[in-house]
Amino acid sequence: GAGVSQTPSNKVTEKGKYVELRCDPISGHTALYWYRQSLGQGPEFLIYFQGTGAADDSGLPNDRFFAVRPEGSVSTLKIQRTERGDSAVYLCASSFTQGAVTFGSGTRLTVV
Amino acid sequence: QKEVEQNSGPLSVPEGAIASLNCTYSDRGSQSFFWYRQYSGKSPELIMFIYSNGDKEDGRFTAQLNKASQYVSLLIRDSQPSDSATYLCAVILLTQGGSEKLVFGKGTKLTVNP
């Protein structure tokens, strides 16, 4: 597609529920990143994919968070047993080359 | 020390002035540096990248890199109210596992007053 597409744009869920956030990168972009951004903070690195494999998942906060990119294109970030502290904007970005990324519009997750 | 540090501001300059935004990073081996602009309620967008020591100019924007001091800056000449945004410094860091990851600073909020 023309840009990075993230769905849903907004998600409200109850504490303890499971959520999936989807990212459809720009066609042909091999690198895909997930970040989390809270108000007044910069994007916090979560995970980076090069192709189908997770090149670096050191930013995932704990084992409740998991991400996949099975065919090297669309990626899904999965959060189990959501907590109120998980509330944030989750940003996906993609690129041909490291660093010069294009961001999606983000998914605003609210855990109530 | 945080991996990428920026003064969170806010930084306020009058219209037409030069705005200077600064960033330091912890990994001496880093080779790639980026400046992103984020308007309120929007996602970050890339405005400049720099790989070599010295200055790189693009229109009203100049990125400056000093690897010895682990310092990168962004100058905005003839600042306009439309430049009011948060400016994010980003650095590709080499991890112990041999991979690279793009890490952002907290951002500096710039306000240009008419």
C-alpha cells in the first residue's frame, strides 16, 4: 500500500483481556518495527523484524507481549492479560533501510 | 546513562530565529543518526538523517554530527510557527547480540512564536 496501515486505530479493552494489534507495512519494506509511546515520551522500542524473523525483541516488556510476522509482510502485536499500564499509542514503522522509517498512524490502546 | 538523551524543553523561539536542538547518545559505535518531527496527535515523520561527521544541510534544516563527542544537533533557520512540534532524535544502536535497533530520545518540544 501507499503507507503503513495500522488497525484498529483505537482499542478499548478491559483489564485482563487479550488484544491483537495489526500492522500492514509499505509493500517491499523488509524491516518492520513496533514502538510504544506514552504522553510526553518518545517512542519506546519494542521489537524489530527483518523479514520474517525478529532481529531484536529486547524491548518487549515481559512475556505478556509477543509479535509475529509470519510471511515477512503483515505483523501482529499480541498482548495477553492486559494491564492498565499497557495503555499507550502503539506505533508500527517500516523501511527498506535501517533508520529511515515510515510510521503508521498508530493504535491507541486503552485498558480500563 | 540513557541510550539517547535530549533536553525535553520546551524550547520557545520567536519567528525568524534559529532553533537549536541537541542530542547525545551512549553507543560510541553508532554510525547512523536521524531527526524526526512529530506534530501533536500525529505520528513521527523523518526530516533529516546524517552518517558522517560535520554538517548536512537541507533547506532551512542543518544536521550536525560530532562522533567524538557523541553529539548530534538540528538547527532550524528562519523558524516558522509551522515548525512548532516535538523533534525526536533517533540513533541506530548496536546490541550485544550483534543486531541493530533504532532507538529514540524523549523529544524536544519546540514552539515558534509569531
